[in-house]
Amino acid sequence: MITLDNKTKKTILSFQLNEITEYFIYLKLASVEKNEKNRSVLKKIASDELKHYEILKKYTEEDISPDRFKIWKYVVIARVLGLTFGLKLMEEGETAAQIKYSVITSNVAEAAQIIKDEDTHERELLGMIDEERLKYIGSVVLGLNDALVELTGALAGFTFALPNARVVATAGAITGIAASLSMAASEFLSTKSEGEGKDPVKASVYTGIAYILTVTILILPYLIFDNLLISLGVMLTSAVIIIFAFTFYISVAKGLNFRKRFIEMVSISLGVAVLSFLIGLGVRALLNIEI
């Protein structure tokens, strides 16, 4: 009979809750996963999580019901934003849990093995996930980054070179659509020549769609607001939000440094926008255009 003080038992029960919840998350995702390789990886992790739960149960002698909301949340995230992103986002929480597990090593003999298993999930098993959207993430990054740099600069320049918001939106749309077609064609040729096992058509489609969506978001303020300066401010804010959201996604899915990539991308996009803004002022003064 293992005797635990109330604080230790409460801590172990919280770990039990986490293990049984993640068991159901992995099991649910495995049941809807079409890729056989991914399904087997998910089932393996689910099996480990259930094993951890049973180990902890020996010490608490209590059954715990899973956190239904957490199951729903991560299953939805994984289905909408991608399996790798959803699971790695969840595993980031497990990194903190691994540190807490060290607190109970004196009471739970198997705690060290549980920590090792959790580390394996993050480093090895999740690295085996084969997901198309990550295979073509480079094409998405190309379209997104190019659209952000080119369009923030172009729209900032148009804002002070053209007479009104609708004209700026029109010029931006024409520029953006032409550039998206050009980028998609370039990505097709680049992928085809590289021969890295990626489909050139899919790569070009991912690049083109990312570009067009970014263009649409950036020119939208000029269709909503009549005031050019307000439109410019909202456009630049939208650009920063896009950079933040996508950088966060890439950082989690690829395990990269978020802060460094975010600052770098914001600096480039806004730097180009400021330079184009100044060029626009110069063009307006040169051509004597009054807004």
C-alpha cells in the first residue's frame, strides 16, 4: 500500500487527467486519419499515454474522467490547422509537464520513464508525421512573404501617389494579381527543376493562393475606408497581424524561433513600406498631384 500526502496525490491526479485526456485526443485523431503511417504513429502515442495513466492510477487508486473540452479543442485545431501544428502545440504544454514530473520522482518510481516517453513523442514520433501542407509550406511562405513585402510597399507608395482609396485598391489589385500569377509560374518552374519529390502544380497553386489571399486582405481597407491615411494604417496593421499569425504557425509546426522570425519579417515588410511611402510622396510632389 502506497501512502501519499494530499499535495503529492493532487499533483499525480493532475498528471493522470492530462494523460487520459491526451490518450483520447490521439485516439480520436487516429480514428479519422487517412494516412496509414500517421495513424500508426498516433495509435502508438495513444498507447503510451494510456500506459502512463495506468501507472499513475496505481499510486492514486482513483479513476479520472478526461477533459472533454481539451479533447474537442485540440482535435478541432489539428483538423483545421493541420495535424503537426495541433499536436506540437499540445506537446509544448507537455514540456512544462515533464519538468513537473521531476517533483514526484521520489514517490513514483516510473516517473523517469514517463518523462523519457514524453520526450520521445516530441522528438521522434511527431517527426514521423507525414503531412502535405507542411511539405509545401515553403511554397506558402514564398507567396505570403513576397505578397507582404511587395504589396505593403506598393500600397504605401500608391497611397501618396494616387488621388483616392478606390484608385489605390484598383492599382493594388492589378499589381497583386499580376504578381501572384508570376510567382505561381516561377514556383512551378523552380519546383520542376529541383526535382525534390514535390508536385510542381501543387507547389504553384499553394504559392498563388497564399499570394492572392494576402493581396485581398491588404487591399480591403482601401475598399472600406475613404480616408487614405486610415486605409494605410489598417493595411499595415493587417500586414503585422498576418505576419504574427503565420510566423506563430510556422514556429510551432517547425519548432523554430518565433521572436527572431517575427521581428525579421516585420522589419522587412514595414521597412519597404516606409521607403515606398517616401517614394510616393516624392512622386506626388514631382507630378504636382493633390489629394
